[in-house]
Amino acid sequence: MAKTEKPADDEASLAHVEKHLELLEDRLDNIDSMVTAVAERVMSQLITVIVTCPRCGKDIEISIVGSPKPGR
């Protein structure tokens, strides 16, 4: 026998999906805020990576200097 869905069940399912989408959007906003804060903190500091060449054994130093975003 085929089940017939009631309009109330459809509305409840739609409301459930909408609630989950809102929660997902909030989580993505929070993740975006955290990633932005970390990126801003990292970009305001000097980052140095020292790598040893596998062929010649010399150290290679790579430095990255970030600049903070200009204020308004």
C-alpha cells in the first residue's frame, strides 16, 4: 500500500529542514569569523620557515611578512 502524506507532515518536514539550514548557516558564520581572526593574527606577524635542501644540505630560509588590513 502506498502511503499518502498529509500536508501537515510536509509542513513539519519543511520547517525541520529550514531549522537545520539556519543552524548550518550559523555554524558557517562562526567558522568564517574564526578563520578570519586567525588569518588576521597570522598576517600581523613575521613567519619564517627554514628548510634543508635534500641534495646539497644547505638551509633555505623563507620569510613571509604580512601587513595588517588598513583601517577605515
